[in-house]
Amino acid sequence: MEALIHTLFESDFYRILDFKCRCTDCTTSKPEYANSFCISFIRKGNFLFNVFRNSFDSHTGRVLITKPGYEHTVTHVHEVPDECTIFEFTDTFYQHLLEHYKSSTLDFFGNPDVHSVMLKTEVDVEYLHHAALVACMKHRASRMELDTIVMDIVGSVTKSLSSIDEGKRIKDDLKRNHLSTIEKAKLYFVSHLADNISLKDIADHCCVSMFHFSRIFKTFTSYSPNKFLINLRLKNAEVLLQTTTLPVTQVCFSSGFHSLEHFSFAFNKKYGISPSKFRSKKTTGRKILT
């Protein structure tokens, strides 16, 4: 497969790669061999990841987890070039994962017939992926900060493996016509997190009607636009409460909430605790895997 692969960041136990497909005339690639354990977020485009007896429909809102040691092919099904963010881990780290989960009920790590899985991404994980990507692009994150984000991604993804949800299959014509709409919408949301966004703002940005946008956004993400945005804002608030000393009021407004009362209610509803108590319970040591 022809592709541009650029290393955005390299740590002691992982690399963050920017993958951009540049194939122009291939339908299905030649067999390729996976050498590392990888967690890949699909940012743009649509392709089928073919491995063993599975063909995973890969597009925005999906994350692909692949084990080392297996062949795969890729089938291109969309004219827009595929773009992915790949978190590639060292063999030592992967062995630690295997050791950690050897006595668990997770079938993924212990079953040699399971080579790869596709998961539907929850909003929290999409936020973490975007945070890591922005930090890499702007060269503004410390090694510890990025390591922490990556470990949160690993913890969230491996936790999801206990109840795999690939998400419902989206119709081909809907993907062909509106994958780019969803990609643009998600980028707009994370780029205007603190703004007072209206449904018309986001629909106009995506060049579709408000009614049509609401329908297709929920089809692709399982969330209404408002719920998706609120969850992004709550995840942003969670990170700020854990990693900064900003007053709760400032965390509230920095995360896009326009009322402290609304913020406290939404935060308590999701986390079962008030923002101030959540911060007071913050631990100085973080588990490697949750």
C-alpha cells in the first residue's frame, strides 16, 4: 500500500504515527504483516480491513485494535484518501499487556484466532485521541502529559474489549455521501469546544440542513449533536480538574458551559460526584491499566 507515514511523537513504549494513504489505483492491497500491537483511530475515508475471517468496515467513529504477528489486506471503498492516527506499542509493552490480562475473561489477548477487533469509539476516547493529536501537532505537551493521555486511551480501549461493540453497519450510500459531513462536524466540535455553538452553526458548516444533520449525525455516532458536545465538554472538564489548579468556575467556562449550575448538574449526572469533590479525590499516582 502506498502511504505517507510520519512519526508525530515517540516515547519509551509507543510511537504516534500519522498515516495518510496515497493509493490511486488499487482496490485491495497485497498482504501486509503486522509487527506491533496497534490502536488505530480512523480520521478520514473508508476502507475494509481484512484479517482472517473478518472484514472490518473502518471509518470515523471506529478504532481498530490489531495484534502483532498476523497478515491483513486493505480494500478501498471510498474515493477520499484514508487517514489514521496509529498508536504503535513496543513489544515489551505488549508483553506486559498479555501478562496483565492472562487471567482475565478478555478473549482478545488469549485467543490466537482473534487477530484484530473493531470498536465503536465513545466520546471520551475520541476526545483523548484528539487531545493527543493536537498536542503532537503543536509540540506543546510534555512527555509525561502525552504518556498519560496514551495510557488513558489504552485503559479505555482494553476495558471496551470486555463488551465489544463494533457499531451498526452504515449503508454504503450514506457513507459515500456523508462521511465527510461527520468528519467535518467532529473537527468543528473539538475546535469550538468553548463556544456557544448552535445547531444551525454546525449544520451550516457542514452544508446540510439542520434536520438532515441531526439525523445523519445520530446514525453515525449514536449520539445527538447536543449530547456528543456535552460529553466532549465534560471530558475536557475532567482533564482540567485532574491536571490543573484552575478554579472550578474557570474549568466550567473553559469547557464551554455557560452556567456553573448547569455544569455541576451535568458533571454530577455523569460522574456521580460534584466537580469540586472529584478534584479533591484526585490521586497523585495513576494506575497503568484500569
